[in-house]
Amino acid sequence: MTIDEFRAAPSTSLAGPLLALWWDARGDWDRAHEVAQDVGDADGAWVHAYLHRKEGDLSNAAYWYSRARRPAAKDDLAAEWERIVSELLARV
């Protein structure tokens, strides 16, 4: 699946971190965060970190990047979103 296909996919075809990012792409941060909170692995922590970074809560984001075993992102939020989606889609 490409990023464009991902953006157009119905939510029912997605789960976990990808579903959280799908909701984020639609401007529903709260729903995205709710989904990310329920994912207990490193990918969920990565998405959780991205969401807190987007929110502007950098100390909370730093905690979640650590849980994800990822360096804290410093680039544009849109670039990070695409990077996460691309990596997760490559594993599906």
C-alpha cells in the first residue's frame, strides 16, 4: 500500500499504530492518541511520541521516543508522519 492509498483507506482496514496515524491525518488528534495509547509495543510508543511532539508536549514526547528506542525527531512533523507510515506499511 502506498501513502496515498493509506490516506484513502477506510479505517476498518487498519489497526494499531497505522490506525492512529490515519486518525491524525484526518485532524482527530484525540482519537489518534486514544488508539496509540492502546498499542503496547515500540511502534505504538513511536506514534505516541510523534503525537505528543505534535501537541507541543516535548518532554512527554521524549519519554515515548525513549520507549520506542528511537531518537527524538527534529524534522518537520509532516515528514515524520510520512516516515512512520512508510516504515509501518513496509512491514505489512
